[in-house]
Amino acid sequence: MSPRRRAAVAAGALILVGALGVGGPADAAAVSPPGVTHEENPRVPEGAVWTEAYFPSADGSGVELHADVLRPAHLPSHARTPVILAVGSYFSHAGQTGPEGWEQTGPSNRFADFTSGTGLFARGYTYVMVDLRGFGGSTGCLDWVGPGEQADVKAAIQWAASRPWSTGKVGMYGKSYDAVTGLVGNNLRLPALKAVVAQEPVWDMYNYLFSNGVPRPNVTGTPNAYNSIATMPQLPDDTARYRANAAYEQSHPECLSDNLTNNNNPDAGSPYWRARNLAAQARGTNTPLFVTQGFIENNTKPEDMEEFLDNHHGVERGWLGQWEHVRGNETNDQGQLLMGRAGFFDEVMRFYDRYLRGARPAVHDPAYAIEDNTGAWRAQPTWPTPSSVTSAPLADGQYVDDGVPSALAAPAGQEWDMEHYTDPAPPALKSLAPEPSYFTWSTPVASRLRITATPRITLHASAPGNVMVRLWDVAPDGTGVMFDENVALIERAGRVAFDLKSTDWTLEAGHQLGVQIGTIGSGSWRDTPSGNTIAITRARLKLALQNPRLDVPTQGDRSPFLDTYLRQYTRTLTDVGEGTFTLALRHRP
């Protein structure tokens, strides 16, 4: 970028700030910021004009937020458009999670696939990327989706809605961390926010670092990763204001140290984590919401999703299925859609057009499109829609809480931010060796049935320690697939109850459900074995069951990751029992 153009961009940013009452009384409606086009800087998307802006967060803390604004190049500067807003940690000019080797500054290309794949600017939408506090060109200390970051989201929505080039109607878009901020936006209940698209979010921030009191391996790695993003070296041709804001942590080292310690509390009921429980905060909200979630996700898992959706009372769209941490439009090297279903961008834009423009779509999209473990897709008016609920009594048993590993440790150099983290890989296919755990088996199911929604385990433990519960789909030949699991800290002898991950798994006729209870023994958690022998009594497993014969098919192919998952988590189980409880479809609850 030429020196003249850099000066013009800086001047444009100051004009926008003046309109906010931060830098002066300039009237942004009368003064058009110059902006930069694709022809002047190839980092600017084709069909867009780029400017930068600064505005205060909404909490009165003095935090200054930075925005990259991309306006349709074919429209006059005063033309009012709906705004698609992304708020997050990955919009630094230097790179998303680390320096990307750019030779000149420019707006992040994090969602360039979205803006180009939808023809967003030709459609007459403005696209805005806002850096959360501590990231990119924003000041302030990182706050892991706490009250500070929630104030940032509020300020971003209100700012985008109040611009003279905005119709006042805002939609949010994101995946992973910037999908989380979309959930925050819904919870803020702001009239200007008309629609949210959130792909693979975290529904309760506690669950990304802990599981019922047991830390995950990334409990320290994730804060370190975001500290690294926040202190990323910026580009020399960025404006002085941007570079000064980006260097905030250098003069405020407490930001980094606090981020390493603030979220190390394993108590989900603490004030810190209650403020970050987005599922609970969603109660009574009604922003139109379009979500995606992989049931076998290896990063942002389907924990507390059902609670969030139950608490949300507005219009919902959802793609739920058997994939990893991917976007709805992503493909692999063979051109296969990683979610398996075609038309993501088309459906997203029909969603935005409906709620930001008031345009009724000519195409009817199902409220939910869902892929189960057979690779088949079905349409549902909501999720879940169980046919019946059962509470299965489980056998008494005991195990030694010695933490004997049954999975490989995380590889060295693992990245731990929300965009990249994956669980440690399980070992290669083998017979399941004797472990410090025991099984309860169902009788073979008489006909196909689906386990859906969120299984819940209740048990009584004789001693403190750790417990893992796993669900297995077991064929008549003893071949089993582990399809659901979760763990908990047993703080004292007595009753323990917790949810497993949400699931959507169909058992074929003749298959059995195996319920494994024992020590954690998995590289997916950083447990501290107690060494105690723990006796389990009065255990029950609550399951929601669905009849696959009632499925309404919809388009979609088998997601490629499903076969990868089956290879990783299939074992030959020994000593499969005759079964002590029955799974059968009954009346709808």
C-alpha cells in the first residue's frame, strides 16, 4: 500500500471515530471515508471497499475496539445496507492464529470463503469484523467470553446498527470462537440483532477446559494459545493507532498472567463460570438462530447444546451430524463436502435475507437437517424429537481408580486454541484389554432404534475419585463402537449425576448397548487418580429414544469424518453379556 493510501485509510478511521463522539464532532453522514479497493490492495475482497474504525466497549472500561469494515464497492458511501458482523479473536491483520507472512496490511481473510461464496457485496450487504479486547487492533485484557467480551459484543452490535450506512439490522456470522460470540449476541437480547449463524460453537465455556470437575489437557494450553495470538507481532505498515492498541499487553503484563489463572477454577458453579454459561443465559431468548454441530466433534463438543436450544425460544435452523470441527461449506481434497450436505451458503443467505431484509424465500429449508451414524440425513421441526424416554438400571460393580491409560497422550506441540485443538488420538484397532472398569449390557434390540438427545447417568459411589462412563454400540460378533463418553470428579462418597455428550446414534436390530463405568484412563482428560477401589451402586442411565421408521429424508451425503471416527473407535469387545436391561420404543414423553 502506498504512503498516500495508508494516510487515507488512517484519516478514514479517524473520521469514523469522530462520528462516535470519541475523536471529535465530525459528521460521518456528510464526510465519506476514502476507503481502499481490491485494485489498490489485493487483500481487500473483490467488490468491497475497506475502511477501519474504532469505538469504545459497552462496559465503561475504556477498552477501545477496532473494526475492519467492508462495504459494497458499487454502492454510494451513504447507501444503507444490512450488516453481517463477526466478532472474535482471529481477525488480526497479521494472521488468524499466528503470523501468516503478509507483506502488507489489510483485512483478515478468515471468512473470505463466506463473502466470496455468497456474493455478499454484490447482494448489498456490509461485512464488519471486530476484534475482541486484547486481540488485533483492540485494547484491553482477554476475558474468555466473560462480562468484558460480552460488553464488546454488545458494543459491536450497537455500533454496526447505528452507522449512517446501516439499515439498523445486524446479523452475526462465525465458526468456533466467533460462533461463541454469536451465541453471546443472542443472549444480549438486542433489538438490532436479527439473525445469528453459529458454526461449531462452545455452548458453555466451562466445558472447553473442564468436565464435571476434571480438567482437560488444554486447561493451560488454551490460555497460552490465546496469549500468543494477543501478542502477535503486527505489520509495519499498519497505522500507528492500530499498532499501539495491538501492543497493549506489553504495558499491561497482568493481562497475560491473569488469563493463565482466571479460568483454572474447576468449580462450574463459581461466579466466574456462571458468567460464562451461555446455555443457561439463553433462557427466553428469541433471536433467529442457525447452528451447526458435529456430534463426534474433536474440538468444540456437543455439551450443553440441548440446554441452550431448549432455553432458546426463537426461530431455529440447524445442521447436526457426524463431522469434525469444520465449516458448512468446507470440502476435502477429493471435493467432498466435509459436512456432507450441499447448499450451506445458499441456505445461510436465505436465512439472512428473511430476517435482515424481510424477503420470504422461494425455497423451503427444514428447520433441522440431521445426519446419524448410518450417514442418512433426515429433516425435523426441532431437535431432539424423541419417541420415548427410558431410565435403564445398570449393574452394580467396582473398579480401581488408577488411571490406567487406554488412549495415546496428546502429541508434543499440540495447538490448543478453539480453531485447532483436537482430542488425542486413540490407539490403533485392538481387542479391548482388561481395564479397571466394568460393563452393563442391554439385551439385543428387537428393531432399529436411535439414541438421541443427551444421555444422563446417575450413580452412587463408595469413595472419592474419578469416574468415566462410555456408551458402546455392540454388534452380535462383539465388534463395538464407542460413541459417547464423559467423566466426573467424585468429590465425596455418595450420589453423582452428570450428562454425557449429546448424540444421535442408531442401533441396528440385534445390537446391544454396552455401558462402561470405570477409571478415566484416557488422554482426553488430565485426571488425578485416587487409587481408591470405588464400588458403584444404584446406577441408572436416562436415554431418549427415537424411532427411525418415522424419519423424513432430506438431501445429504455421508460426511467423510464418520468413517475416520469408526476406524478410530471400533474395538472387539470380549465377554459381552446376555443383557440385564431392555431398550424399547414406547410412548412419546
